[in-house]
Amino acid sequence: MSRYLLLYTGGGGMEADPEEQQKIMEEWGAWYGKLGEAVVDGGAPFGASKNLTGNGVGDGPLGDTPATGYTVIEASSLDAAADASKDHPHLNHGGQVQVFECIDMGPGE
């Protein structure tokens, strides 16, 4: 099994009223529950950011679509990780999910 990082961009809904926020959190909980032990790191939403380039440090994200959070899962392949994420609740609220394979660099854990 390999690890895959799910990078969330866009999305919304948490600015909604408390009932809608609760519904969204329940959707996420059900999705995590469906994956079970495949969830290695439940992740977190992102807050404020800085960006670093060869030109120095700037405020905010790089690019037009800022990352909004992440999760790390285990799967047998990149296709399996994408398949496990195709019904991710973030997609129901205007968000996108990118799936990246985490390359094992050997000992160190």
C-alpha cells in the first residue's frame, strides 16, 4: 500500500449557518468512516498562508486557486486512491480534490 495526499482547493459551505455546517461535517465524517483505516492522516483545513519563491516571501497562496486543506490516505494505486475520492464531500460544495502519490524516501518514520 502507498500513501496519497488529497489536496483540496476551492469549496465553501463552512460560512453557512450552523445547521448547514453540521450537515457538511456529517458528510465528511461519513466519508472518513467509509474509508476506515485507509485514512492515515485526517488532515485539516488551511488558514492564512505565505509563499516563498526565488524572489522572496509574499503573502497568500501562489496561483489562482488556493489550497484549502488536505487528507492522507493509503491505497493500492493512484487509480484506487482517485476512485476512493470520487465521491468526496468537498466536491459537493464547489471544491476540487487533487490526488498525489507520496513517494517513499526510505527509513525515517
